[in-house]
Amino acid sequence: MVIRPRPGRSRWKTAALTSVALLVPLLATTSARATPGSAANSPAPRTGFERSHGARWTTQPEEQHFLRTVDRAGRHVTLDTIGRTEQGRPLQLISVGAPAPPRPEGVRDGNSVLLVCSQHGDEPAGREACLSTVRDLAFAEDRATRRFLSRTTVLVIPTANPDGRAADARGNSAGTDINRDHLALRTAESRALAAVLRDRRPDIVYDLHEYSAHAPYYVKDLLSLWPRNLNTARALHRESTALSEQYVRPAAQDAGHSTGIYGIWTDPETGEPVNQVAGDGQERILRNTVGVKHSVGLLVETRTDPLTDQEKSDEAANNRRRVGSQLAALDGAFDFADTHRGRIEAATAKARGAGSADRGPVYLDGADNDEPADDQVLTDPPCGYALTAAQWHDVSSTLRLHGVRAERRGDGAFVPLRQSQRALVPLLLDGRAKFGLTAGMPVETCG
């Protein structure tokens, strides 16, 4: 293991586990970094992206063959189908652990990291990073990696939007943006992911995306952003910010990539923010949903546009830079998961237990950089929401997928706030919520 000191902490230096690795962090055995998209000889499987040296993206048949090969590699990996798209493509979850991945209840009780890759089908670089990460973890034999995997289960959804990837489209086969569906859960893709969040309760959810540059204000190689939603517990917000600002961005910078905060245009001369164009506290976006659901969260976006002469003249070089920046950022994410283990577990456990106390405001709007209007703050929230029979029929399956507890009352139901996901209840059932499922009747008297 090669350790490189940094102020106040130490961090794993990325290196090749195999000669083909598009490498994941933490898995260091030498000080050499693998070239994203390289295609040398190795007994481990290679992606189509690697075999072509970045000239093309891995096809879906190649992905399936690759994952089956990794799954057969040994007891460190399990491959599960967690759903199917409208066009019948499998939604898959890979679990990696040592000596073997635990069952869902074991993941729930332990420490885990979930990588969600290619929610938008026309953003393939994160998917490539995720595929090679799975392979490198599965085939790793060094002590540092085995020790890490003995204490942290790594979960990977390599292609969260297979229909969109097949069409090279942002949305799924119906044109729905999956990353705007993590409350309503109308798509097969978001419902499968919601079940993973409910059943395994990952401590960290890391969401890999890509973005288009806007020169000269928005041209960084890699951008990141934590959950801005105000219902995110303070300790989780603090850890999510640290993941971004102290680990992911520095790791990318150490690899030679420029970085910034997602959604913020900056002055090219001073570096000062000049405009916010994205990255709000909207609770239906995965980055914010996982904060409300008590996980440390991060959105990471790599730039698609070629800017240098080499990138403009060689598409493969641009593709390798896109994947390489994702892999460098993962270096920081795995380092964070390992060094902050105790703090993360304490923060998630406290947040998941705090709802039972049923205290404090719930925010229907706003972000950590945007104060909500007074009428969007439930300073004295109701005890819960009553649902009619028709409402219960419409939303019961979605509430179950969210892990929200409800009490049947006649043909309808009562959904109390006094439960682990307390803040989620008004976001789903209050008539003033922007992305709610239905307008339940507030019940003010507890009893």
C-alpha cells in the first residue's frame, strides 16, 4: 500500500491493480497510474472502452458479458437483478465485499457505499468508471483493499438507465428524467433504486454524471455538489460537504484535473461566483433525496466538451479524460469512506433515529444557500397526514418503496411524522409540497 500524506489526514494513492485498470482509488499496489482506456493483456476482463483505448463506449452486450465474468471471479462479488426497464433490460446491482458481500440486512447494519452510474443515458463516462471499479475491486488481492472491503460493502448500479444508454438519450424509454423521479417513483428505474436505498440503507450515495461546459464561466474538468436540501441532518450535510471539498475535488486536482462546484458559474479571472444555474435543494433529485433519507450524498459531474487541442483532434483522448476524472474523484470518495468511517456511521445512525423524537421544523423549499419563504417552513408540523381510501390506493406502494410507515385506519391510512424518515412525510403528503404524491389531511392532535 502506498500512502501519500496530506494535511490533517492520509490518502491512498491511485495505482494499477491490473495492467488494464481504469483504476479505483484505494486499491494501490504500485505508484503507477493506469491510463483510462488502456488495453494491455490481463487475466481480468476488460470493458469495450478499455479494449478500444477509449475510442468507443462499452456496449450493453459487452457490459452483460463483463459483469457475468466478474461475478464468476469469486466469492467477493454478487450480481443481482433489481428490476427491469419498460423495454425489458435488466437493472443490476453489484455488491462487493470481503470475504463475501453480506445480505441486504447485513449491508444495512454495516458500512456501505453506493455508486449510481449513468442515470442519464447520454452521460456514459461514469458508467465506464463504475464498470472498471467493480472489476478492480473483485480481482484485488492486496491487503489494503481486502481490509477496506471487510469493513465497507461497495454497491454499484453500473447502468441506472439502460434504455436511455441504448438510445444515447438523457431520459428513459418514455423520455422521463430519472433524476427528477426520486419522490414520485413513477419509473421502473427509480423504483428499483428506491428499493435499494430502503433495504440496504447505504451510508454514502455517490451519483456519477456529466455536464456541458459554458465558456468561460463553467469549464472545469469535474464538478461536485452535496445535498443542499435543508432537511438534511446537519452532521450529514457536514460530512457530505467534506466529501466534496476535502476529498473528491482535491483527489481530482492531484490527478491534474480542474474542479469546481456544480451549478455555480465563476469569473475566470477572480474565481468568484457570478451566477447559479443549477444545484438547488429540490428534493426529488437523488443528491437531495438521499440527504433527506439520511445518507451522505454527492453528485459528481465531468465535462463532456473537448477544450484542449488534443481533445478536439482526438475523441478518444477526450473520452479518456472524462473517465479519468471520474476515477480520480473516486479515489477521494473511497479515501473519505475509509478515513471518516466512524463519523459517517455516527452521523447516519443519529439522523435515522432523530425522527422518532418528532421535533423541529420541516422545510418544503429552500437550500443551504437559499432561504425558504416563511410559508414553506413547517415550524410546528402536524402529527401526521390522513389519507382517504382512494389516496391510499394511489400512493401506498410508493410509500412502501420509500420505507415510510403508515397505519391503516378503515379503508384509508394515517401516516405519522414520528418515524425515521420524518421530513420525507410532508414532502410526499403535504398539499403545499412542490413534488408531493397527494394532499393528505394534516392531523394536528396526536393521540
